[in-house]
Amino acid sequence: MAALALAACASAPVPTFDLSAPGNFTARGAGSGQMVVPTPTALAALDTEKILVEPAPGQITYLADAQWGDRLPALLQARMIQAFENGSKLRRVARPGDGITAEYQLNIDIRTFGVRVENGTSTAVVELSAKIIGNAAGRILAAQVFSARVPVATVNGPSVAAALDAASNQVLVEIVRWASVRF
């Protein structure tokens, strides 16, 4: 009887969303180097499964009716590697610890990944800072900030997740194409 009472008190599971990896694109570059992609860095507000919303400048909250399937940095790392693989770089990119000797490392910092509400308009904003590090010299060889904005019709789980997925795909394609000519 007690188990039945506890089950009745349990809340409904929060809908869980995933990001996709972009496909159907080619990344040019004739280099033969190998690169590792560590887990991206992020502030605590983004290092979570929760989906961030900025209802006003300097204010953050999270969607109550949605979450990511994993912590955002881990999810982005997986999709970044898949994007390189889908962009014809399958044999040149891996995670640290996969047993390869990599000449390069791609460090990603998640600057923004959420919905921004400004003047009554909601927009999915993804901004990632990328740095290619030469492992032999330990120097930054190239660095750039990539961003994309996609309108959000309604601030709810499915709409926000779809818009963030579209913005993320735009940024990942740009990063793969940018990095591929540098390693």
C-alpha cells in the first residue's frame, strides 16, 4: 500500500531531448594530422542537463518541461566528433583516451547555449569559442568564436530543443570546416 501511495506522488518524467550531428556536408583540407576533442568547458549554469532560458539580460532560468539527455558539454563533445566524422574526417578525430597520438587538440568553450528573450522575441543562441592547440608546441595555432541564432516560435521543450539543435548544427558545420583546413 505504501508503494502505491509513493507511486501516486511521483511526478511525471521530464521530456528529454537530444542534439543531432550535422550530415550531408563536406569539410575540405588535405592535412593528415589527427586531433582529439576533449569535453567542452562551460560555466556551471551550462554544465547541466537543464535547458537554459534568459528571460531578461543577466537573468537565467531553466525550462521546466524539458531537459537534455546528458550534460550539455558531454552531448556537444559527442556531436562535435560525429560532425567531423560526417564531414569526411572519420579517421582523423577522436576523444582523449581513445589511444591515438594526436598532433592537435580542439578546445571548445560553451559561451552561450540557450534561449534569449529580448523585446518579446525568443531566439535560440549558440556561441562556442574554438581553439586549435598544437600538442608538440603547446601553443594556440588558431582561434575563433562561432555563433548562430534561430528564432523560437514558442518557449516550450519541443520548440526550444528544435531551435537549439538547428543553431548547434550551423555552428558545428562552421567549426568542422574551419578546423579541417588547419590540421
